[in-house]
Amino acid sequence: PESIDRQKKRYEKSLDNELEQSKRIAEQQVKARKEALRMQAEQQLAMYKAQLEQHVKQEELVLDQGLQQQNMQLQQQLLHQKAVLEQQATSLAIEYQQRRMHEEMQHQQDEMQREVA
């Protein structure tokens, strides 16, 4: 019976060792899978971030182009308004000169008529 008891204890110890080794292997496998998942998630996040940054840059470019176009339109409107204003100012100056000349001629005619009378 003693030899059976020793054999039993050795077998139990062997089973305990095998169980511990199986646990360690299972823990290592789970740890490796977790690490693989983390790495995969990091890669996907990096890809998503790169895609998002590219999208943002494209949108910024569209906005910048819109701003440039808007600035060009505003510049054209300003130039047009300046041209209209210049034309109005020239017309008013000519009109003023014509009135002044007409008034001077009228004044001279009045003076001549007074001298004649």
C-alpha cells in the first residue's frame, strides 16, 4: 500500500504540474491574442486617423478655394463700383463745368445787354 500511495502522490503531482503548465500555456495564448487584438486595433485606429486627416485636408482645401473665389468676386465688385463711382464723378464734373460756362455766358450776355441799354 505504501508504494501505491507514493505512486498515487507522484501521479497527483504530475497531474498538478500538467494542470499548471496547461494554465500557463492558456494564459500565454490569451495574452498573445489580447496583444494581437491591441495591435490590430492600433493599426485600424492609425488608418482611420490617416483617412480622417486626409478628409479634413480635402475639406480645408475646398474651403480655401471657396475663400479665394469669394475674394476674387469681392475684388471684381470693388473694381466695378470704383469704375461706376469714377464715371459718376466725371459726369458730375462735366455737368458742373457746363453749368458754370453757361452761367458765365449768361452773365456776359447780361453785361453786354446792360452796356447796350
